[in-house]
Amino acid sequence: MSTDNPRQRPFKVWSADRLLRKGVIAYSLIDLIRKGRVKLDIQEGESIAVVLESDGTEVDEEYFKRLEDNTVVLLLKVGERWYPPGVEAIRAVSRLPKTGCLSVDVTDDAGSSHATDSIVAQLLPSLRLNLGAVFYLSVEELECLSDMNVERHSIDVDDLEFLKRLRDTCCRICVERKEATEALQLLQLWKQSNSLGVNKRLKGLTGDVEESK
């Protein structure tokens, strides 16, 4: 009996946003891509890169042979990239309509308050898993977390303390980002003003030269 045929092994193939997750049995990288393409509904002929879900390492045929059974990989299409676990969920929430959370107070209607709580509730699970994902948040999401009701969203006593510290941290990051933005805007205004002054002086010098002729 021949032993040249490679062994079929189980793998988990996920989409780039980690929302679509399928299992395949494959004996080679090409076989995995072919079956994963069908499972994830990726068009035939579209270029695909295979990377480890855990750290984004790209998988080639030689590295594929060393992967353990049930390894999770992402199939990335053109224009897609790997992000740390939890960040894609943050990015997805960041694409939701903004609510201006810092303006929400007891006088706001129930709809606005519910929208704020909904965004916070979607952000927190990913942040609990990967706190570093906070740096991928927009100012609007940071404002939501800075204004969240920690008692409402806490799971237990330890989580309540974590949320309090997270709220304070998001507030500081939000303020620092706004200050940095304002500083850049002032610098841009200064640059524009300075450029106008230089141009006027150059025009003045040009006029003096022409008069001397």
C-alpha cells in the first residue's frame, strides 16, 4: 500500500473580520484555499493570502506542513489585512452612526441613551479580551466609554473596578487626542500665515529690485 498520499487534517478557516467561521479538512495549502474559498464564499480567481489568526504570520506550503491540527487561519482577500483579535470588532462598531456621547445626560431622551449603551455594550467584550484595541477607537467611541454607566455594564465587582479605570483612561486619551488635534490645527494656521508673510516679503523685494532697474 502506498504511503505517499498526504494526510487529510482538520483546520478552521475564518474571514478577515472573524465573523464567518468554517471548518475544513485539507491535505495541502492549495487544498485548504480551494475548500476555504467555497466555505467563505470567495470568488474563484480572487487572490487569497493565508495567515495565522493568532499573530498574522503568513502561511506558505512549507509552513503549512508544520501547522497543528485545528489551527485557525484567516483567508485574506485583496485589500484586507490582519488585525489583533478583538480589533475587527472594534472597527466594526466604529463604523456605526456616531451619537455624540459626551452630550448625553439625564435630559436626553431614552432613544439616545439606549444608542449610547448599545455601542458601549458592543465595545466592551473586545476590550476585555484585548485592552490594546482601545488605541484603534475613534474620538466618538472614546467619548462613549468616558461617559458610560459602569454599574450598568459591569459583570462583577472586579469588572466594575476595571470599567472605572477604563473609563478614566479613555477620558484621558480622548482629551490628549483633542489637544493634539488642536495643536496640529494651530500649527497649520501658523504655517499658512507664515507662508503668506514670506510671500509678501518676496514680492516686496522683487518690487524693490524692479524699481532699482
